[in-house]
Amino acid sequence: MCATQLEDLFGEISDDESNVTDNEHHVNNSRSKLEVYEHSQIAGLWCCDIAVPPAQQALLEPQLRRFFVPNLGQNQAMRFGQELLPPSHECRALLETATAMLANLSSEVLQHRDPAFDQLIANHYGPSEGIVAHTDLPRFEDGIVIFSFLSTRIMRFVMISQPHTQIDVVLRPGSCVCLSGDARYKWTHALEISDDLEELIFDKNTNEWTQFPKEERISITLRKMKPNQIFDMKENVYCEYRFTIPDTL
Ligand SMILES: O=C(O)CCC(=O)C(=O)O
Ligand SMILES: [Fe+2]
């Protein structure tokens, strides 16, 4: 997708790099004009702070909420195949952005895979909910894209070979990360499960710690299954990790 097409979908996308620190490996992704950078400490973690501009977040919110039935405790939904999201303008743009994130990866195969994604997991978190440390299952290809909505949360990455190496990545509403290579296979990722009502986040622009209230959060994770994996899904052996609400996986 070219820049103009993405701008048609999402409106004008800023090229302003002024609030980005020097130690991040920057890529001016000419294909999409998304401002994408590789995390300075986690190889293969590609970040985009403004993947979904605020106006589009507002339009997407009611569409994403349809994945969940909160009063039945249904806080997760999975989709497989070609129709992962509702056929709306905003959802199409979301998928295009996710696909554009793959363009940063070094593997040509990952950059051009078709379909780019055939599995979606939508997660709804309350303030005390999270997800335990895990790596995504080997049945998924490399190149996993996670969008964040509604509130800011910290995703903690831990290097598997050196568990004391822990890096907190701030996931703001409208941001997106792509896990590939080391970030996908050599680090676990988690969202803290605790009754704390706030999270402390280090703001690299001001060099100060800020407290963020933990609020409702929705994430959309897009992945591509490895060949011959769909059948296994039906055997209900999908996940090795659990939410705080039992029986969701
Ligand atoms: O909800 C998120 O931000 C992360 C979800 C995740 O890691 C997963 O479903 O494997
Ligand atoms: Fe994950």
C-alpha cells in the first residue's frame, strides 16, 4: 500500500520525528509512511507509536467491543482465515497497517507472505488482568503484530537466556508492535496481573517516572499460522498460557 492510500484510510500521518530518542534504530518506512523503529534493546521488536490515529481509534472501538461479551466473562475472541475483522474501512486500514509492519522485517518471505495474517486474537483486559510471561506458540510464523487500544499498559519483556534482563515497553492506545526474530523467540512478553491500580512508566522524553492508572484495555494480535496447523486448533490445544479469568483458553 502506498502512502497516499494509507493516508486515505487513516488521514494525514505525521512525519514528525522530534520526540524520538537517538538510540532507537529508525526506519522511514516509505511504503506506509508509518513511523516505525526497532527497539534499542530488544532486537526484532518493531514499534509504531501512532499506528492508529485517535479519530480512527474512536471509530474502531465499538467494532472491537463486539468481539467480547463482558457480562458473560467472555474476554477473548479468536478468528481464523481471511475474514479476521469486520469489513469496515477502519478494520481494513488496521490490517493494512499490520501488513506494513511486516515490511520492516529482514526476511523477504515474511515481508511478502500472503495472506499476511490468517489468525486474530482479541483480548479484553480489566485493570487487574494481564497475561503471564510466554512466547507465542511455535505453530505461528514469525512476525506477530499487536495493536493496543483504550489505555496504556506496560508489556514486560524478559530475555529467556538471562532472566534478570527485563525491559518494560509502554503500549499506548493506538500503538502497535511487531515481534520478530529475537523478540519473538528469545524473549518472553507479559502484562502484569495485579490488583495495583496504577503502573509506573518511565517517560524517556522527560526522564521522569509517571504513574498511569490501569484501565480497561483491548488488544488485537494478528498472526499467521504455519502450514497444517488449523486442524490442531480444533483439538483445543491452542495455548500454553492463561488469563486471570479461568477457562478462557
Ligand atoms: O494483549 C496483548 O497485548 C498481548 C497478547 C499476547 O501476547 C498473546 O495473545 O499472545
Ligand atoms: Fe503473546
